[in-house]
Amino acid sequence: MEIKKIGVYVLIGIASSLTTLAAFKWLGKEKEGLEYRKDLVQAPLPAWQTAHAAGPEVGVDFTTAAEKTVNAVVHIRTVETIKGTRYSYDPFRDFFFGNPFTPPRPAEGTGSGVIISEDGYIVTNNHVVDGASIIDVTLNNKKTYRATVVGTDPATDLALLKIDEKNLPIIRFANSDDVKVGEWVLAVGNPFNLNSTVTAGIISAKARKIDVIHKDLAIESFLQTDAAVNPGNSGGALVNVHGDLVGINAAIASNTGSYAGYSFAIPSNLVRKVVNDLAEFGRVQRAFLGVTLKDINSDLAREKSIEDLNGVYVENLVPGGAAETAGIRRGDIIRKVGNVPVSSFSALQEQIALYRPGDRVIITLTRDKEELEIPVVLKNKDNQTTLLRRTDDMLNLLGAQLEEFTNAYGNISGLRVVSLSSGKLKAVGIKPGFLITKVNGKNVRTKNDLADILASSDGSVYIEGIYPNGEKAYYAFGL
């Protein structure tokens, strides 16, 4: 009995071996039926596993984009003089040591910038150069240049610089409206003074408002990305896989000050419009639709019986503004600006910011479930369609060299008259050293403030200020 069982097991083993051998020989025939593929001997990992284990998806190559951009992204070093501050009151210190103020001291800052023209125009963030008395730009080839500020726009956190050089490498602008969520991008800059650093990520969201620009008329419609951005990247490039500029890196979401997962860039279309204005006029020609808007959420939709939540709700109109003049009404829901759909206040704000006063744009909206296309001629903040003159043109009328000034206490600021030539100020008796604090009843802190007030005046100008000896003075003249 046992012998029979052993025989059966032997026969089964022999049959199995013969079957395995036959199958192996059949599969191994290269020219009979199936072709033998050496490249499939080791099966590839699933796509998700490839991306996790080896970085970007197969077929995405960042080397070309990196090579095209690192030479056009610059390192910016700034020097700012920090004004002295007053010690807390201490009668003994004041008696023995006199001056209760800390002395002024220099403070250095760093950032990045992007060369956008072969003759030396560079775009960066306003916060990188704000208050700087010295701005040095170092290229990737280690050459350093002293830069001048062509113009700044705190409302978008952008600044335009100029260096004296020719035949520079540049990064070309892409259309940021075409950028898709999930698209691969590179952040190029100088984090922690590590020059020419490249990091990769995707576009995580568009038209993001994060309330980091605390300026009048601030415009926030950031591209959000998970490409690593750290201090020093500000003003650097966010580019697509072709090496074209889709944004200027400006901010990070972090509780520590360093990268914690998400960063934010100013869209390239907005960058291009702002720097073109700064180059041509020395200030931004900002257009306004003249409306008060609300993002549409479930509560508003239920209250107003809104079925389609895409779009922006018109809550109110500015009297005499562009929207009212064109026939837009309260309760309208704006769906598009031009050909671009808008589903949030920040997205609409970004699109309007691409135009100048006097430009005509088609606003697509829904009114009582009917879709309308309304042509609108945009206006400036004073409900005018005229463009502001260059800052230099307006200030030349005054015939004065002016500098921004804030006293040590920080409670008096304005424009100090450094010197005078033939012009309006000298003609009315203003002397060097005079600090202009208000013009036509409005506070003045910067040259752009002064130029804007002069440009919007009715021809009469009233200046008030103070001399170094504390004497207050008032002057009036006509333009």
C-alpha cells in the first residue's frame, strides 16, 4: 500500500516537471507566436508608485526649463538705514547719557529678481526693495551691478529695477490665464543666499487671496504652488516646464517663516501689465469697475435664489463709476471679464487690473436668469478715463528735489525739499528744508502720492508743512 502511494507521488512529480518544462520552452520561443521582450522582464511600477518613488511623472523633464531660467534670475542685496528709536523713559539714563535715541544703523536684506529685457529691466517684489538706499544685483555669472528703481507698486507688491547692461538673458512671459491646476512648475531663486536654486511642484490653486498685502487698493490673486519657496526666493521666477514665466514668487504660508508646504506667486499677466505701466509712466494706471462685490456662497445663493454659484454678486455701485455708467445693476451676477470666467472677487479683481482707465471690456453677467453682455469703459479711482501723467512730469512742474522723510518718533512724515530750481515751489517762497505733509488736504508720504494729487487737482494746489525749526507754513499756487 505504501509503495503504491509512493509511486503515485512520483508520477505526479514527473508530470508536473514535464508540464513546467513544456511551458517554459513554449514561452521562450522568440519567433514562434509571442515575441520575447527583454524590456518587460521587470514589470514597471504603477504610475502612482513611480511618482512617489522617483519624483515627477515619467516624461516630465525639468532640465530644459532650469537651463533656460537660472541665468535670468538674479540675486538682490539691499541696504536700508534703520532710523533710531527712543528708549523707554529713564531719567537716570537721560541725565547721564543724554540722547535718549538709539543711533541709526544699516540693515541688509536679500531677495531675487527676474530679468525681463536684454537691456537690464528686472522685476522683483516691492517688499524686497522697499526703503532700500542701496540695491545691488548679482547675476548667475557672479557679476554685480548697482540697480536703480524705475517704479514700485505696493498694491501688487511689485517693483521694476534697471541695471546698465546689454545682451542679458531673459525669461519670456507665459499667459497665466492658461495655467492649469495640477500643472508642473519650477520655482527659481536664491533662498537663504543659496544662489540659483531650483525646486519643483505643481499649481495647487489659482486666484488665491491670503491677505498679506496690507496696502490701499491691494490686489491679491495668487497662484498657489507646493514648489518649495523660502526667504530669499521673494521676487524670483515661477516658470512652466518650457521655462516661461507664469508668476513672481511673493509669499509663503508658514507659522515659522520657512517653507511649510505652500507658496504663492503673482500671476505673470498681472506682472506684465504693472511693469509696462511702471516703465512707461513711472506709476500704475489702475482701472476700476466701480462696484462692491460679494463672493457667492450657499447662504447668499439661498437668500437671493441663485441657482448657479459661479460668478460674483454685485452688491452695490459706485455713483458715476464705470459699472453704473454702463448699465450694470445691483443684484447682477458677473460671470466673465472679457473671455475669462470669474468665480471669485479675487479672480475678477485680477482681470480688471489688467486694463487701464479708458479701456473697453465686455462684462458677461446674469440678470433675472438672462445672460447679458455689457460693454464697459473702465475708469480710474476718480471716475476719470484719462491716464495719469508720469510722476517725473508732474514733479518737474514744482522745480524741486524731494526726498521721503519720517522723524524718529514716526509721527511726522512727508516729502522734504532738498533743493530748489525754477518752478512752482520756489516762486511761492518755499525754502529748502521745508517738509510737505499735506497737499489739498491729503496726507503725502511718497512722490507718487504727491504726483497723484497734483494730477487729479482742479488746477489749484494748497500745500501745508513744517520747517526744521518747528514753524508751520501754508502755500497756494495754480498749475
